[in-house]
Amino acid sequence: MSDSHLVYSTQTGRIEQPKPEKEVAGKLFKDGFVRIERQTKGRKGKGVMLVVGVDPKEHDLKKLAKTLKSKMGQGGAVKDGLIEVQGDDRDKLKAILESLTFKVKIAGG
């Protein structure tokens, strides 16, 4: 039996396996635009705005999310390479992102 598949040993107990680093699963667009989408699915009718297309290698998503949330005066989170901001004021969010030198499009209806 190979040691690489060992999960438990009677001498030492549970053996922790190193976990591979997660890749950030955000969408990137070839045209360089950041898109603002509105989503209500799975949120009991409450809407959130998703900021999609920010490159996590160039920008710190947590710092950017904190800036956006404080300027919008609303809550939010960073999940799977997307920035979620609560509410539905996409025009205000677009103006804030443009002031931070992003090219922005509002996606969806």
C-alpha cells in the first residue's frame, strides 16, 4: 500500500492530506470590460449586483469589494471570483467603477 493514499494510521491517527489550491473561477472577457449583472435566483427574491470580469491577478478582489461596499453604503461579499453587492443601483455602481478606471457595461435587462 502506498503512503500517498494513507488516510488513517493506528499509530498516529488521522493523517491530513494537503489540499490543492483552488483556482478562482471568475469570468474574464476578451474585450476588457467589467460587467454588472443583476441576480435574484436562490435569494428569496432579494436582488444582488454581480461585478464580473475583474482579473484577480491584477486587482485584489477583497479590497475592491470593500471599497465598492463602503461607497455604495450596502453589504456584499466576494464569492468564486465574483464581487456581490446587495441592492439594485447599477448606475451608481457603474459610476463608482468608472471612477476607479474600469471600463464597465451593464449586462442583462
